[in-house]
Amino acid sequence: MAAAALPPLPPQFKSIQHHLRTAQELDKREPVVAYYCRLYAMQTGMKIDSKTPECRKFLSKLMDQLEAMKKQFGDNEAITQEIVGSAHVENYALKMFLYADNEDRAGQFHKNMIKSFYTASLLIDVLTVFGELSEENVQHRKYARWKAAYIHNCLKNGETPQPGPIGMEGESFDVEREEAGSSSVHSGTTQPASSSTYEANNIPSSNYTGIHIPPGAHAPANTPAEVPHNTVTSNTIQPAAQNVPLVDPSLYSAQSAGEVRLTPEDFARAQKYCKYAGSALQYEDVSTAVQNLQKALKLLMTGRE
């Protein structure tokens, strides 16, 4: 749990307030993700303004929270090793995205689904602390933010949203109004609602009917924003059937690792795939685990991906 309460959020840091709120919401059930949300906010805040007194004070307190969390969870590999942390955050973001995407495609439109889409986009922001985003994650972030705005505005106007990927149009989503009554970023102090509006007009208009979205067979029975992945919600809920990918036939005829020369980069990539697989198994995501293990095995046996 984070150490001390933060001072009032300086207006310069408006763009990171929802990442900090997400950290608060995940403190108990996903402390690793909460840690990296704060780290993202810290790094972004430093870039925005680290000189004015109120900003320096806020960043100093945020640094104290990060140090306290690092000390508390110092034996957690996801905190001490970036490659593990990256896989953990990415898998949790994808979990939320898949939950919302499944609900959307099933025509189940509700507030938790909207929030899951939006929070998934925030967590993809957080992935930038580990380096440049993959093109797939860039597309998922754009799509999730636009979907949150589109469905919110449809429901607000009494319209029925169209399920699944469709052509994008300009939408805006006022998160503050939707979360009226929720706790503010700094514990114990109430802030007036601001007009922190996500403007989907910032996204280039494009047709998303061809976007690649992974199958969501592993979506939890309830919103990931409320149910931790290791919690059994009901004895009557059966695990969802999963489509396990077939073993790549080329692996059977691949030459042994002793006959190939592996570079340090090859070993690093293989380790990354194994870490991704381990993180996927934390969410009982067999398909993703198998895919990543096969990638690691093929790389080690052939020197190619």
C-alpha cells in the first residue's frame, strides 16, 4: 500500500490524474500494476514541470510513495525486473481490454465495460515506462479510448451502440463526470471535478473494422476493475473454454540448439517470451502462454523467430 497521502494535484499534472486514480484503485488487488502507474505518473510529471514549488512538492511525495512500495514489494520480480514487470502490466491491460471487448461484441453495454476500455488504454500508456509501444498496443490504446467515448455518448443520448469494431468518428468522454463521488487522487482531500475530457478527435479518423483484436476466451466473469484475477467469484461459474494453439510442426524437425549460434539478443528475447508466458499463466491464459513458449523454443532451437 502506498505510504502517505499526496498533496493536491497541480493543474499542470491534469493529464496524469487518471493514471494516479487507477493506481489507488489497484493498490490492494494489483500492487505491481499500481506501482507502475505511479512510476509512469512520476516520469511524465518530471517531463511536464519539475521546477515550480507545487509541482516539486507533489513529485517529492509521489517519489516517497514509490520508494515505500519498492521497499514493501522488494522481493517481487515484477518490481525488481523490468522484463517481468512489463509482461505483468501488459497482460493485465490486455485482460481488461478483452473483458470490455467481449462485453461489447455481445451487446452488453454498461458502465463497468466503458471503464474497463478506458482503464486498459491508461495501462497501455503505463507500458511506455518500459520503452516504445508495439504497433499492436498503439492500435489497442486508440481503439479502447475511442470505444469508451463512443459507447458512453451513445448511452448518454439514449442510443444503442453498434457492437464490435466500426468506423471511428469524433467522440469525447468526460471521465470526471462519470466518476462523480469517487475518491480523488490525493487521499483525504476532495477536489472539484475538472473538465478532464478525452477527446477522440485527437485520433486520426480511420476504419477499425480490420483491427486485429485477440480472441477474448479468457475474459473474467466480472469486470477486472473489481475482481482480482486470483479470486473465485462463484462456485457455479465454470472456467471458460480456451482455444489452445496447435504446436508449430516446424519445431519437430528443428535442429538442436547446439548447432546454432545464439547471440545475447537471442537469449534476451527468449527470456522475454518465457516471462510473458509466466505472466499469462497468472491469469490462466493458456493460449498466450503456449504461443510465447513456442516462440522461445523455436528461437532457441533455430536461432530464428
